[in-house]
Amino acid sequence: MPNFDYDLFVIGAGSGGVRASRIAAGLGANVAVAEERYFGGTCVNVGCVPKKLFSYAAHYRDDIIDSRGFGWDIPERSFNWGTLLANKNKEINRLNIIYKSILEDNGVAVFEAHAHIVNSHTVAVNGQLISAKYILIATGGWPWVPDYQGSEHVLTSNDVFHMETLPPRFLVVGGGYISVEFASIFTRLGSETTLSYRGDQLLRGFDGDIRQFITKQIGRDVNLRLETEIVKIAKNNNGLRVFFDSGSELEVDAVLSATGRTPLTAGLGLENVNVELSASGSVVVNNRFQTTEPSIFAVGDVIDRIALTPVALAEGQIVARALFSDSFDVMSYKCIPTAVFCHPNIATCGLTEEETLNQGIAVDVYTSTIKPLKNTLSGNEEMGMIKLLVEQSSDRVIGVHLVGPDAGELVQGLAVAMNAGATKQQFDATIGIHPTFAEEFVTMRAKRQNID
């Protein structure tokens, strides 16, 4: 048997890479990890965590305004971007240290440098060749910007977390969850915010009713320019002038291009091994997360599955246990809950109505539009929406969709029930907590059937 420097060499110390490293080391494997940027990956540094902190900051604006209807008088209201940025940086630095400590405390060798693959069992780091029985690619994704004249002037979702000042006039480009979240955030922090998207409704891939509802809700606070695309950006003394395919123009101080992320495989040396890439550039793996090069595995946003932090964690854990124990679990991508931290929040789990139609599943559809009790005194016109999809043949709840306050907190618990096979009858038999937004899930009775 050949002797290797390590049993497992992980490229990337994000969520999936750190989880795989820690589990493998705990199972007795000799593990090393290389990270060239920041520990914790996208989620900790330029994704979920700082974005949620920014979302909290934006919510305070709503809370201050809403408080007037409840008798509070707060005469002066101002926002300091520098304070938010400094406190965010402090928290992210703390998390960076924790992620690195997790690795070191579990005996994982850490290389703070770029690594690229030389052959199926060798990586190069800082000019040093290191051999490993297995290699795990966990490099995540990177923002993608369309190519047009002046595209070099745009910011990406990586950049907005490090802006020294908050632009007075902001254009956000894209219709996915990143663009919708940032548009909601920046308009509440004080920027005059415009959101442009080539489609007629936001959040492609989400349930159609939810898309229609949230597009209207976002349009209450953000200037929407739907069915339009940028053709050129020109820099001038007043900022940036944006030219659209409709012939219209817009002058702003900054443009955020939130038009998607692509798998980060450049510079990994994949041309040196037999690792297949998909048309989108993602690493192709089987149900064991093994690439077409048997000794090389991949997890997280670099593969073409579901780009969510908890998914990457689960994938990394499965790989480590499969390689260094007798355990092997097949990752299920069904009924995975997710949230969009726009204003109002969105959370969803299971199938959309469109997916049930495409799969030929007959369902009963329950919907309810709600004005949260808080808004009856605050004067806030923000509304909420709940939608349940119930399989007719089994009575199982196979789709839950929510727009409303703390949507992610509510749907997490419902996801447990759905994965346990909960039926609509069991929902109905559950006593609601009154008065809450969540009680609507167990009180909906009016239904309709999905019809193609």
C-alpha cells in the first residue's frame, strides 16, 4: 500500500470543508485543509451571517416607525453605516477564529494558502507537494457578472460587505434571493434603491403565488424595473449612468450585480485529473459525492445540487463518515427548508404548486393572506401570506410557503413535521397559539385543487 502524507486533503475551509475535516479527524483520519481567503467560507464572511446582520439593522428602521402606533415617540432617527460595518467586522473576525480553532483543536493541519491539484493523489501548496489518499474539493462559488460595456464598475455581493460608505442611490440588478434581500436592506438603511430584473416577477423557481405576492410587497419600498436589462454603464462626475435595453436611463452612485454565483473551480488544477465538469462549470459527483476521478470528492456550492450552508454541512459529514467509518448515508434533497431574508421574510419547504403540476401530483391548495396583528396599530401596510399544498392521495402536506415576519423561524419547525409525514388532518387537529401569525397554519380550511 502506498504511503500518503494525509488520509484526506480538503481544499476550502468553508462550511462543507470544515465539517468534513472535523468529522474525518474525529474518526481517526490524518487530515489537512488549505484555505486561501477566509475561514468559514462564503456563509460566514460574505453571505448568510453578515447579510442577516444587515437585515436586522434594516428591520430596526421598521420597528422604530411602527413603534409610534404603540405610543412611543422617538423624535430623532439616524443611521450610522460605519458603526454597523465595524461591529459586523468584529463579529466575522470572531467567527473566523472559531472556524480555524475547530480545525486545529481536532488535529487538522491548516495551510493558509492556495492549493491546486497536481494528480489524483497530490496537491501543491506554497511550492510543496503533498500526497493524500483522498482529496475533497470544497471551494464553494463566486459571484458572476454579465459582460457588457462598463460592467467593471459594478459591485458584487462580496463587495457590499466592505463598502466604506452607504451609497445614497443604489441600483440592485437581479431577481434572485440575493438581489431581493439587498434591495430590501439598502432601501431601509437610507439608500434610494432601484431593483432591475429581466423577468416579470421576482424569485424565479419559487412558488408562483409567492412570487406574485412578494413582487408586490417589495415594490412598496423599492423602485422596481421589471422586464429590463442593462446594456451599458458609464461613469461620470455624478456617479454612474445606467442604460437599459428599454431605452431608459438611471443615474446612481453604485450598482450591485446580484445575478448569480458560479462554482469556484478556476486554478484548482482540474485539467490534471479526470474530474468531469457540467455545462454550468460545477463538479459532477455521484451519490457518494465522488467525482469521475475515484480518489477525488466534492461537496457544497462547487457541485450542482442545492447551494445552502446546511446542505454543504450535511454533504461534508456524509463524505467523511463514508470514507473513514462503516457508515454511509444517501443525501436526500427533498423537503429542504430555506428562507429569503427580504422584507417581509420568505420561507419555503417542499414542492411548489408548479412542481406538483409538472410531476402529475394532485394536490389541494390552501392559501391565506394575513395582516399581522402588529400592523393593526403600527399603520404598516405590509401583509403576509401562507400557502399549503396537500397531496390528495395521502393527505400529506408536501409544500409549505410563507411570507411574513420571522418566516424562517416558523418554517423550520414545520419542516420537521413534513419530514415526519404530517398530514393536513394532523395540522387541523393541532391547537393554534393565539394570537400569532403561525396559528394560521392549523386553521386554514378553504381549499382549491391544482388544475393544469
